[in-house]
Amino acid sequence: MKLVYLEEAAQDIAWFRYYYRSVFPEGSAKARAHLKAIQQTLAANPYAGHPSEIRPDLRELSIPRTPFTLIYRVTQTQIEVLRLWDDRQGGGF
């Protein structure tokens, strides 16, 4: 299934890139590899994540060995990523 990032995720993607480029560059290659692997897993199995406790229409899938989680919903035609949430922000998305 096709995986698309919605406009709402643009700032999150920018933060992910900034964080691994400027704050934690030694983890950059592994973080990108983990994100790519999760994207492939999700495209093959859209329900791999668990239902969100905050919004029942959304699902969450943690990116291994990073503080980030994909917040997404599954439609009939695609997987829509709403947020690339930094879990250290606390609270809801």
C-alpha cells in the first residue's frame, strides 16, 4: 500500500532531519535506516502499529532505537502519516 506524508508532518520531518544532522549526528545513519525499515514494514502491513489512545481513528508505530513515532491512519487507498512525533515532547500530538 502507498505511504504518504501529509502536510501536517512537514515540521516533524524537518525536526527529525535537524536533530540527526545537528544534535545527534552520530546516530543519523542508523535513524534513517530504522525509519526506512519501518516505512517498508508499514507499506506491507498497514496495521502493524497499535491503535492510538488519544484518537481511535489513528494508529501509532514506534521507530526502533529512536525517540520518534509515526502517527498514521489507513484509508482504502493509502497510509497517511500525520505526524513523525518526537516522544520526548510528551502529551498528545
